[in-house]
Amino acid sequence: MKLTTLGESKTISRIELRQKLDRGDEFKLVLVLDEDAFRLKRIPGSIHIPIPFDPWTDLNELEIDDDIVVYCSGGSCFASKWADMALRASGYKNVRRYAGGIVDWEDAGYSLEREVELQTASAG
């Protein structure tokens, strides 16, 4: 039996991603970290699909032909690499990975969305 390879992962640079957002391109920007990370900070316009995900139940916001960009915290995080591979293995054709992630975006001075701020534990 011959194994089919997924081929090389495709990446998108910070500049390309910023241009897509500025132009208002139609695509799904997916943060693949946990709920706390999503609430703390994310690139504006992101949706949340944490890994590991079940392709049959967790991917309702994605269509097989969508233009998809996945990202995580940054270069030392492997979550976006895993998500990219899992999506492509599930048949999604237009997946790219923003390897720089939140760290690269924030280092460039670009804004982030936040639902919560870091809070210190209150003394009881």
C-alpha cells in the first residue's frame, strides 16, 4: 500500500497577513490555542478552534474550500503546525500557517483583541 503525503506546509508572513486583513479578504483566521489564550489576546477577526480538535465535530465554522490561516503564540509553539497538518489531512485544501503568531504580530506593534486582562489573585 502506498502512503499519500500531505506535501509541504504553506506559510504566510506577517506582512501578507496584514495585507489580507487590510484589504478585507474573505478568509478564516484561526487561533488554535486554548480558551484562556483566546480570551487573553488574539489577532483581530480571529475565530477559535483549539487543538486537539475532532474534524467531525469541532470544525463547523470551516468549509472544505475556505481560505484558512492558522496561528498560535509564536515560533516556539507547535500548535499551529499540528493544526495545519490535521486540517490538510482532513481534506482542507487552502491552509496556511502564520508561524510568527501572536508574538510576532505584537512585536510589530499591531493591535490585538482582548476579552480579559491579566488579573492578580485577590487577597481573601
